[in-house]
Amino acid sequence: QVQLTETGGGLVQPGGSLRISCTASGRTFSRGTMAWFRQDGTERVFVATITWPGDIISYADSVKGRFTISGDADRNTIYLQMNSLKPEDTATYYCAAKSSATSQYPYWGQGIQVTVSS
């Protein structure tokens, strides 16, 4: 059974930083993609992805230059370093994973709350 576990969320002031992590268990994604999405209402939107092998990275325009995704394929773990946080970054952040053979994300974490507020 595949499980994705996110950690590290919380409350941070505008302009602050936070790092969240996600670890997958039950299978390897060393030839696949792990990603971060976020949801602040009804829509879940893409934030960042990292694809292995090769550490191919992509970001949503709204977070470019502020967020950094990184990861360790051998440990099935990814991180999202979030800097210069804004109130509009407040959301539930979800980790997702898929193999290189699929276009959809079949595996999702339970979500972790990030709140940016003074």
C-alpha cells in the first residue's frame, strides 16, 4: 500500500519562510514524479513538480522565485521550501506521486495546512 505523508505545515507571518516535506512509502518513485499541489477552496492547483531521473523541476508562475522544490529519489522524499510567503499562499498543501508510465497522479497525501497571517 502506497502512503504519502506530509509534515512541516503551520502558521507563518507574511514575508516569512516555511519548509514542508513529503515521504512516500510502499513503492519507489525513482522513475517518476512527485509533486506539490494546494487547495484553498474547491480547486486543487499545481504548485511544483520534480521528476526523476534527472531532477527535472517545474513551478507554477505564482510561486516562481519564492518556492523551491527539492528531493531525494532514493528516500522517496521531497521538500518545498517556501520563502517570501504571502497571505494568498494560505492553503492546504498536498503531496502527490506517479510513475513515469502515467499522466495522472494516483497517489496523494492527506494534506497539510499552511497559513500565512499576521
